[in-house]
Amino acid sequence: MPRADRYLTLMKSARRLLARRTFLAGTMLAGVGSAWVGLSSSWTARFLRERVKEAFRNPAPAPHQPKPGEWADNAVTLAWLGHSTVLINFYGLRILTDPAFFPRIGVDAGVGTIGPKRLISCALKPAELPTIDLVLVSHAHFDHLDTPSLAAVRGRPALIMAKDTSDIVSRKNFSSVQELRWGDSTKIITPRGDVLVRGLEVKHWGARLRNDTHRGYNGFILEREGRRILFGGDTADTPLFSEYRKHGPFDAALMPIGAYDPWIRNHCTPEQAVVMADAARARLFIPIHHQTFRLSSEPTRQPIERAEAALAKEQGRLALREVGETVVLRS
């Protein structure tokens, strides 16, 4: 065999051997990686296990679908769209809290979102929403500040956020973007009327990633024509809500009730949420932040069942138990 042919044959054999070893090494690494994902108790491994588990699951449809086009503008009407997203018609002024519309929340990877998948679909698609006048974003966590959802809000609403969070959003979608610190208030003037918004201190944390701990986290008070709504954002148990009585009484309190196991340092239990709403002197209790995403270890229905038990003796006080339900606040 000529020397050149022998050389080519040797090179082909070497490439085949290298390819075989590369394949075997990749297979071994994949096996080790799979074993780590399957067995490790680290947050990253548990996160990956959840993403794999839900990959082929479609969110269930919302049990109810609101009909905001039929709502009266001379009343206060609220619909829970899922998680912490509530659509409010406040005497004709349309408000959204922490909008999250799409199947997943999390990091935008360019080809899709990497993060938790909904258990229940949003009760309204963005195109089914009315034109919005005001959006409240309580803090920068991905399940509350979802940039694709903010971009999909109809109209060019005013946007109110916690301190040091407005750099995350595109301002072109909003008529104004304003950060509120705890205790600060601002009057939002819209073609449909004015609303006073006050920023509240709660017990949570605001980092969007891990090191940007300078970011704020808020609850909010909405006040219009003598009616007041308290939006608790995300909060753990805190005595702060007793201080907010001076701004009340409140017709309704939107209070988070889920993700307390094991995150009790940052999220309250349903019973604690009721106590805080009581401390603020809120008439109607509207539970949010449950049933929509699997963010913690408690069973999906446990938060609302515990809220029902906590308010069993107060007939009519618990509103919006299921995604898509609507309530009109009585005078």
C-alpha cells in the first residue's frame, strides 16, 4: 500500500477512535448529569426535574372566564385572572396587578421561556382584556414582573413599580413609568379619571436574579371616590398591616396565600394572610398567589382550603376562590 494511502487509512482509524471516545465520554457525562438531576436535593436539580416533568403537560383551562366588556363603570369590579394578576374596574378606570398571561414565567432564552409552567391558563388572553389605564408591579421576581406580559397589555397605561425595578421594563409600552418607595404616594391622572396610589412596606425580598438585592418590593393602596383596595403583593407574616388601618377602611384586600412551604420566611400562610387583612381593617378577602404555578411544596389546593377554613365563620367575606371568578364590591 502506498505511503499516502496508509496515512489516510491511519487518519480515518484515528478519527473513528476519537469519535467513539467522544461519544462514550458524552454518554457518561449525560448519565452522570441525569443521575445528579434525578437524585440531588439542590435547588438547581429540583428546578430541572420540575421543568422535565411538566414539559408535555398543557395548562388546564381556567374554570371561569370574566366578561369585562359587560362590567358597569359605576361600580368596583374585580376578576382574578390567575396567580397575582387581578383585573379591576375601579369606577371605569381599568387596573391590572402583576400581569402574567402566558404559559410560562421565567428567563427569556430567545427560543422560549425557561421557568415554571402554568397549572391553569390565564382566565383572559391579552387580546380579551379591555384597554388598561394603570398597571401595578409589586416586585421584580419573574412571576410578578413578566416582561412579555407587560408588553402585551392593551393600551399605553401608567406603570407603578417598586424602587429600583423600572430598568427591567421597556418604557415605550407605557404612558409613564414611576417607582414608589414605601410610604410614598402619587396621583395617576387618566382620561377615565384619577386614582391615588400609595406604596406599602411588606416583608419579602426584591432581587430578580441573586445579587441585585438593591431592588425593592411593595404592596399598594388604591384609592378612588372614597373606596380603597389594598394589594398585598408578596409578603411573609408581618405586623406592618396594622399600621395601614389609618389609610382604611379597605373595601377589599388582595392577599397572597401560597408558596409558604418551605418559603415561610418570604410568604405567609393563608391564616397569616387573614390576620394581616384583619389588622388592616379590610372587609373583603381576595386570595391570590395560589393554584397557578408550582412554586413550592404544599399541595396545590391546600392554600385555598386553609383560607376557606380560616374564614368559615365569616360568611361572604372570602371572594374569588377559583381562577376567572368575578366579584362586584357592594357599597
